[in-house]
Amino acid sequence: MISIYLHKMIRNKLCLLGAILILFLTLIAMLAPWIAPAHYADQNLIERLSPPSVRHWLGTDDLGRDVLSRMLWGTRVSLVVAFVAVGISTLFGTIVGLISGYFGRWVDSVLMRFVDILLCFPIFFLILMVIAFLEPNIVNVMIVIGITSWTGLARLVRGETLSLRERDFILAARALGAGNARVLFVHLLPNVAAPIVVSATLGVGGAILTESALSFLGLGVQPPDPSWGNMLAAGKDYIYFAWWLSVFPGLAILTTVMAFNLLGEGLRDALDPRS
């Protein structure tokens, strides 16, 4: 079965391209301390705002720091924030969706009304509101993005669970004396795993965009720690004569989000039983 899914993904050239890009970015994040030309915080004011050259491939910023080194380290920050945040949101959304769809009745009503209330707020502004009361740092950013972005997955898992809970294999498990926890996590969860994986993959791109936007506004990763968002923020004041400070971090965000979206779409096609 797994080989069938892999074959479908390999035949999808865009999905394969996304997977290769993600693998490449992951390797960069893991090897950043060894492949970066310099430490991300090293300053050389004599070379500040130097354009791309043989010495500094992507130029330097307003403090003389090597942009390539900061981007390589920023890859690690952006991916870690995105993966942890999506992990938190996937955990919350899966548990709430399974419980709501399986038990139904008043449990479903209470949980779904709570989800409806959260959906009334624009997610980004909800994140801004929560961040405003917390110290802006990488840990708080991961937690806040995770606990505010699970509602869509919860509704998706609930819908899948509602369609499965009266199937014969679930009724047979109950008849054999399986408890609710076993039915939920042994029998139902594997059968709703496909949409969860697709949603999580697509969610990584959204988490990277959210982290970048928060860092751009000064509410995310704080200097001197590099992230693509705060690199964009630092470059906006010099955009007319130091274009490289904004172009390269922007391209990194674009490429990474596109890669995860391509992989997510490929997974959706491969795991769709109708295809």
C-alpha cells in the first residue's frame, strides 16, 4: 500500500519537486552551524551594506553581518517554529475532532460551538492579541501559533469520524468489548490519518508565513536571532539601495511555502481513494 502511494507521488512531478526542496531545506537547517560562512551575529561595520560579491555571496546588512549566514541560520529557526507549531495544532485538532465526532450529542455541540467562536476571529489578529500579552520570543510564537490554528483540522477530523463511527468494523470493535479510547485511537485514528497528514503538511507553509509576519512586526523571533521575517523587517528601510536585504529572505519564504504546498497537494492526490 505504501509503495502505491509513493509511486503516485513520484509520478507527480510538482510533488516530487516539493519533496526535494523540503529535503534540501531540512539539510540546510541541520548543517547550518557548519556550512554558514560566519556566525549569524558576527558584525563588521566596515563592510556594512556591501552588495553581493565573492566575499559575501548575498551581501551584508546594516551591521555588516553576512546575509547568507543569517539566512542559513534562519532556515533552522523558521522550520523549527513551523514544525512545532503544526505539531501542537495537529494534536489539538485531532483529539478534539475525534472526541466530537465519536461521542456526538452534547459533547459535539459544546466542542463545535467553541470552535465556531474561535473561527469568528481572524486567526492572525487572534495571534497578535495573544502575543501582545506575552513576551515575544521563539517559544511563545510556536505555542501561540499552535493553539490558535487547530480549528480547521478539528472540523475536518470530526467530519471523517462521523462518517466512520457507524461502520461495521467500529460496531464489531464495540461488540468485542473495546473501550472508547481503543476505538478512538486504534480503530478510528488510522482511518482518518490521511487527511490529517495532508492538512499538517499544508499547515507548515501557513505557519512559516505567520511566523515571518510576526517577526516582521517585531512580535516574533527577536534579534540577534535570525529569522526570515525579522530580516525582511531590517531590510525595509534600505530597500531602495540595498535590495538584497529584502529580496533574498522573501525568496526563501516564497520557495519554502511553495515546496510545502506542492508536497501537500501531491499527498492529497496520492491519498485520495477516488484517484
